[in-house]
Amino acid sequence: MNNSATTRTITKIALEYNGNDKGTAEMISSNFLLSSNPEGQYLEMKTVADRNPKVKKWALTGYISQPDEIGRKLKDEEFAEIATRALGKIGVTNTNQYRLDIHNSTKHKHIHFIVNRIDISGKCTVKAHDIGKRFGEAVREVCKEKGLLTDVEIGIQKKQEMLKSLTDAIRSENNFDDLIVAMKKRGFEIQLSSNVKDGISGMRIVMEKDKNHQTERVYKAGYKLSEISNQLKISEIKSVFEMKRVVREAQQNADNLKEFRENLKQKGFSVKIQYKGEFKAGQKNEIQDLWINRIASSQEKNGFFFRKNVGFSLSAIDSGLDDAVKSLNQNSVINDASNHLKSETNESLIEIAGGLLTDFLNPTYVSQDEDELWKKKRKLRR
């Protein structure tokens, strides 16, 4: 569940907004408030808040927005229970004034709350320090207690789905324009950013079903590529598309594998062949894969598709290209093993990706200690 909480000084306008929402708001719960109208409730809250003049930002305001995955299952009363239990975990007691309103005017039903941090005895029961973070943790705790998916768990699932769809689309398409169209068909919107130096420099992926134009200023849907994967980068996607173009050009002007390799060499690329089983000179050797790399490659780190010191697996970036190039050598007898890549030193795309997936899908929120641990692990891999 997406959520927010902040401390501030309010006026009656805040209560009027909570109780209106274009005429669709429904007050689902209140505590220690006698008035039925926003102006009267504000005066009641302000009177209690004045009992503790040291606290200037006496109100706690925020919301919880339920995604469709949860919203379809919850009744308004259950939604209100999640809010009150989460508020209780950060200090709100049964002697604090509050008002909860369900809003229905936007795509995702959400609940707004206004709480008086000062209870009726004049004590400030809700600490302001890290209130947004603490409230988010409280909401997740309540969701787990109720057997509901948390926002972090939903985020991990969405990022996993985005990563799979994106890598599948990269393999099937040859440029960013086609990639955008292919992802659209899969239910995702690709938003690209660019600059003068690098051209396309960033990517954000949004699930079409998550787009909510009415709340964009409050919550920006989707994830940046760096949030979806810490291995797959824009620079690598650019390299994949360039590799496909170069390989296609080399393949079109070649009648056999030797000519194909020479064509690539002239363009500044090397080819290593991975045969099935051990290479045997003077015999037909079945090709398992081809690995393409720049001869003067400055890319040293492993990526999602790129393997350090070896390059790009042709079968990984485009199975159609791989089959076409293999056909160049169907009837050839190869004696030269200088560019043979030993099978036992190679890994398939699935094996490479499987070893990296735990790093790809970092939750939206991690503690500082966890974040430091991830950084140390990444440094060790380098």
C-alpha cells in the first residue's frame, strides 16, 4: 500500500478537503469529535492542541492508497482498521482526536487521516522524528498481520514482471522505438530521458494499469530502470541494439562462418565460438553459441547480457540471429580452434541471470544497514 504521513499545522481547509473529495468522500471513523462539520471539528482539535503550546505542528496528516491487488479484497471497514492499527503503532491512542475519510474520486480508493498529536490531557503522543518512515513500516506490519501483500512485496513482484518483459522485448526488438511499441503490447509504458552528451540516458517503466493521472503530483507511478535492475543499464541496451545491427550486416554479406568473422573483424568486433562438447579439428563440430565482443572493449563489468572478457551471447540477445549465423557453418569442417570458447567455462543466459536475480529485485525500501550490505557485495563482485 502506498502511504504518506507528515506533521504540520493545519486550518479548517484540511478538514474540508478530507470531508469532500469532489463529493465522494465518506467519513468512516472519528474519535473525540462532537461536531459533524469540518469547521466545528477544527475548533475542537485546535482547542485541545492549545493545551500543549510547545508543539507547533500539532496535526498528523496523510493517506494510505490501496492498489488494485488489495483493493478488490478489502471493505471500507477493513481499510479503516488498517489505518487505525498503523496509527496506533506510531503513538496514536484512544484519547487522540482523529478523522478518517475514504476517498473514491480517483482510480485507486484511498483513505485520508487527520490526527491531533496532542491527546485530551495535553500530552504529545506522536513523535515527529522519521514519521513518514515509521508510518510506512507500521502499515507494512499491519498488512503482514492481516496476511496482505505489503507495498514492498507488491513492488518486488511488479519489478520482476517488468524485468522479464523488458529483457524479452530487448531480445525480440532492434531499437528503442520498437522496444516502446513491444512493451506497450505487454501492458507497460516506456518513458525515456535523454541529454546532449549521451542521447538516451534513462528509462522509467510504468504499468498501464497503475497510471493514475489524478494523483501524479502525489505519487509517480512506475520505476526507474536502476530500481528494477542494478545490472541492466541503458548503455548495455544500446550495446545490444548496436550488436544486433552489426551482426545482421556482417551476416548478410557472408556465405560462410569465416567470411562472417572477417566482416565483424573489419567492424572492430571479435567472435568466439562455443561448440557442443569438445572441439575436434578436421570434423564437423556443432555450434552451441557465438559470443561477440568489441576488439578494444572498455566495458569490463558483467551486465545482464554482457559477460566480462567474453562479450554478448548471440543466443541470449537474439535467438533468430543466432540460428541464422549458425546456418553459415552447417556443412563446414573447422580446423582452427583459436577462437573456440570452452563449454565448461561458459554459462547460459539462464545461469547468468539466475545468479544475479537476488540483486536485481531490491525492495523499494531497505534499511541503511541493508543498503550498506548491498554496496559491499557489489564492490566484491568487481
